[in-house]
Amino acid sequence: MADVLSVDIVDSTGQKTGTAELPAEVFDVELNIPLMHQVVVAQLAAARQGTHATKNRGAVRGGGRKPYRQKGTGRARQGSTRAPQFVGGGVVHGPQPRDYSQRTPKKMKAAALRSALSDRARNGRLHVITEFLASETPSTKGALSGLRNLTDRKALVVVERTDTLSVLSLRNLPDVLVTWADQLNTYDVLVNDDVVFTAAALDTFLGKGEEESK
């Protein structure tokens, strides 16, 4: 296995301008599907609000008087119309507010992300572009043209936090998800077909990864 992989860097017109090195320890690791599944499940669980709530018979308003007398009616005895068997009554064992988040170690998250990125890189679905627009004015049409020089599939675009031009140009496209280099995660990589880094974002991501491994 080679120590370093490489991918072409292209400009907004699709012309090759250089080559980016992809360290094997990040972009060519063994695929670990169970780990990625665990991390994605935890990420989706943490995104749940957990504000669902139902009222039990003690919390439902009314029902303080017996609906009818205890004996002589031939019907089963009832103490309140707010019991679960009545329409408008309380709910038995219904959902209550709770925290769905799961504790996931940082090293597991990082390993799952490396596994997902390696899958994209090995299948030729990881790209690097210098910039999406040559101008200083946001343009969805222009940015999309630059993106389509790389892929016509659903794409995750990774940019730096200072790259507002790319964000403003790409954020409204339905098949494009824009994220920051320091917010890259396993779920976003897996839910999109291709990953497109800007050259600056790739440098930022790899620099951050090196700092975490020290």
C-alpha cells in the first residue's frame, strides 16, 4: 500500500492546475462498516429533539366524578372517564421527554470519518478544486458549472469558514450540501455520492487531522 495517494486539482473551468497528496492514513484505511454504522446512528440520535410528550390519566383535565353509579347498571365499574380505555383519557406508557444522545469517543468518530473518506477516495469520488468562481460575486450558475466539471452526482462540498463566496453560490442547490472543513462528519460523507474539497479546505482538514493525532 502506498504511503500517499494523489488526486488532480482543477480550477473552475475544469482545467488541471496541480496535484493534491492524500495521506494513506486518512484516505486509504480499511473499510469499517460496523464502526461507521455505530457513529451514524449516534449522530442521528443526537439530532433528535426528544420533546415528545403524552399525558397520563393524572395529567388529563377532568374526570373527577364517577361516570355512573358503581352497581345496578350491568356495566363494568368505572371511576373516571380519563382512564386509558375512554376516548379523551390518559395514555399508558406513552413517550416522555428524553435525551437520545449517545456517548461516542472522539477517536471512534475520527476513525469512522477516515473509513468513509477512504471509500470515496478509492472509488474516484473525491475531488479537489481551487475555487468554484473566478469572480468575487456570488453566482449559483457559475458555481454549479464549476462543480459539474467534477461530478453530476449528489455532492458534499467542503469549504473553509472564510469562503462565503462558495457558500452563497452553492447553498440553494438541492443536490449539494456545503459544510465547513472543521465540521466534516461521517454521515454527510456517506449520504452524498461525491466529496469535493476546495484546495484550501483540504489543507485545513489535513492540518487539523495532524494536530489531533499528536
